[in-house]
Amino acid sequence: MKATITWQEEVTFEGESGSGHKIIMDGPEDAGGRNLGARPMEMILLGVGTCSAFDVVAILKKSRQQITDCVTEVEAQRADSIPAVFEKIHMTFKVKGKNLDPDKVKRAVELSADKYCSASIMLQRGGVEITHDFVIEEA
């Protein structure tokens, strides 16, 4: 994998993924940012949340669950000192579908956390405590 990050101005950067997708990232206003894009640490949360959701949806589809929607809410706590690394991350999967089996949803979340989500596993190995829960909504 590759990425290129190009400084635009002040604390605004453009990131381009190896697959050619671009995104603007910006720092907070107290550091000279202008709120032109997501913060770098927010990008990490977006990545880990999407990686996990990708797995959960794929696992549920393979287990023939009639999933119609999946929203993943991610909350994090950062250290008070520099570097302000993530110490804890909690993900709530809001899974919607028809007659979803709670045991299969639980298994999908656990498999993502313990076996498949590279981003989550990498952060855990770095000392971040990651927890999960889920809510099932009938479609």
C-alpha cells in the first residue's frame, strides 16, 4: 500500500491513497487549522470503524442473515499528555435486518474484533483497549 500526503497551507494537507482517492485533512483552529477536513486522529477512528463494519456486514451476509443496514458508532478516549494517543475505543454496531439471529450478530462482531479487522487488531497490539457492543433493529 502507498499514500501521498501533500501540504496545502497552514496545517491543511491533501492525502491521496494508492488507489487514487483524495481527502483533505486539517488541524484544529488553535493550531492554525480552518476546519477544512477531518483531523488525522479522526481518520484513524473512521478507518477502524469502517474496517470493523466491513467485516461485520460481510460475515452476516455469508451467514445468510437478511441485513439491510449497519451503522457503527465509534467513541474514543485519548491520553491527556503528549503524545495524545488513543487509550480506549468503543464501537457500537447498529445492525438492521429481517429476523436477525443475535448469536450470529455477536459472532460477526467477535470475529471482526479477534480475527479479521487489521486496523482494530493493530491498535490493540499497540495498547489500545477496544470494546464492542451491538444493537439489532428489525427492518
